[in-house]
Amino acid sequence: MGKKKKQEKQKKGKNKGKEEKLLKAEKTLKSEKAQKPEKPPKKEKRTQEDKKKRMSFEAEKSKTAEILSERKAKTAEVSSERKAKTAEVSSERKAKTAEVFSERKAETAEIFSKNKTEAAKASGERKIKTAEISGTGKTKLTDLSEAEMAEALRALGDESRMQILTLLLEGEKCAGDLLQSLPIVQSTLSHHMRVLVEHDLVHCRKQGKWSYYRTNSEKLAAISAYVMKWGGSNE
């Protein structure tokens, strides 16, 4: 009986020690909690504020998109109207321009045809017949209009070209022979010879690298006869 009582006392002492330890632990926890103030739940507030901000931002965004779409639609409508007006004006201008151009073209063609017929008539009336008298006494007739005669006389109206024709009356000569007898350079001679050949006052033939020139005696005789006609008109 004595042993059992001792054991029971020991158990009770151990249990008291455990309870005291638990009580001390609870007190320390309570004191720590009392020292640290509880923080309010910020996450929930932040999420609500974020939601409000997002909602307002999306609303503004939708409004802005709507305004932009309306402006785009108005701009497209205005540009289409302007394009249509521009196309209409340009088509009207084109039509007017084409009409004016056709009228002017018809008038120009009419004037040109009138001038051409008048020129042909005058040319046929004013054509002169000149004779080239050969050594046997035969006559050769050539028809030259006054315009052609004026062009030929204009080509002859240069001192160097008259000297060239005088030299060619001696016979056919090459460019080198002409340069030796004239106080001009090669480029100047080429220019004068081109003018004489274009007006059919001189014939040109090529032999290798050289060009040989001779007078067109028929054309020069016609010009001479025409000029002689002026001198003998008072007789």
C-alpha cells in the first residue's frame, strides 16, 4: 500500500509539471500576440481597388475605341465624297479639254489644208522653167519653185562656200585638196560641204576614207538662168 501511494504522488507531480509548462507556454504566446498588433487584410482591399481601376480603364478604352471608330468612319465618308467630287470634276475637265482639242485640231487641219492648197496653187503658178545650155546647143529644162530658189541662194550666201564652188568648177576634188586652197580648218569645211550637199548644189561620193566633191551643174545652171532673168527683164 505504501508503494502505490508513492507512485501515485510521483505521477501527480509529473502531471503538475507538465501542466505548469503548458500554462507557461500559453502565457508566452499570448504575450507575444499582445506585443505584435494584428495587420489588417490589405490584399482584399487592393484587389477591390485594382478591379475598380481596371473597370474604369476598360470603360475609357472602349469609349476611346468608339470615338476613334466614329472619326474613322467620318473621315472615310468625307474622303469618299471628295474623291467622287474630284473624279467628277476631272472627268468634266477631260471632256472639255478633249472637246476643245478636237475643235482646235479640226480648225488647224482646215487651215493647214487651205494653206497647203494655196501654196500648191501658188507654187504651180510661180514655177519657173530654166534652161541649161550645153556645148551642142541643146536645152535642158528644170523646174524650181521660188521657195527652193530662195533656199539655194541662201546656201550660196557665204564667202567660203562661194570659194568652194569656184574651186570645184575646175573639176572633182577631195576634202584635202580643198583645205590646201582655203584658209579654213577641217570642221569648218565639213560644215560648209554639208550645207552645199543638203541643198543639192554639190554631189559627194566616198572612196575609202576620202570624200570627193563635184558641182551639180544642172542646179547651178538653173540658178544662173533665174538670176540672169532679173538682169534682162528691162530689155
